[in-house]
Amino acid sequence: MSKVLIALTSAALLGLSGCAGLYNNQPGGAPKSAESGKGAISAEAQAALKNAQADVKMAKSKNALWTTAADALKDAEAAAKNGDSATVIKESAEVRKLVRLAIAQLNYPPIKVGD
């Protein structure tokens, strides 16, 4: 019985793995990258975005990421796709500020409620 079960399981997995690449070669053109948007962002904006992404990653690793920081990072990434360097820099600065505050909050003493 177990040999039959193993054979059936193997056959099912082989059949499903054959379907994994079914939609890879569909027409529709090449995938668009962030650089192929409306325009490329400046080197300063790219550096600011990279630093903001690193800060968010670090805050996540410490379980200290605020949702406002994550939302600001999404806004910065969207602005980068649209080629808006000024907004990328502004939102990235906001992300870095919020992450610094979130990390600083980890050092606050816990609040004791009740006795």
C-alpha cells in the first residue's frame, strides 16, 4: 500500500511541476523595470531610497517598524517608479526619521499598569 501511495504522490508532483512554467512564455512584452517608468530618478534619490529601505529592513528585524514608516516607504517607491526624485527624497527622509523614532522607542521603559 505504501509503495502505491509513494508512486502516486511522485506522479502527481511530476505532473504539477510540468505545469509550473506554463505561463512564462506568454506574449505581452518584456517585464518593465523601475528604470523604464516615466523617467529615471537622480543618484541622490536612489541613495536616499536605498538607505530608507535598509532602515526599514533593520526596524523589521527588531520588530519596531511603524506602519507610517512602511507607508512612507511605499510612497517613496511609487514616486521612484514615476521618476519623481523630489518626492523620493522627501518620503525617504520621512522613513528614516520614523525609523529612528521607532528604534528609540525600544529603549523606553515598559509602562506598569495596575499593581
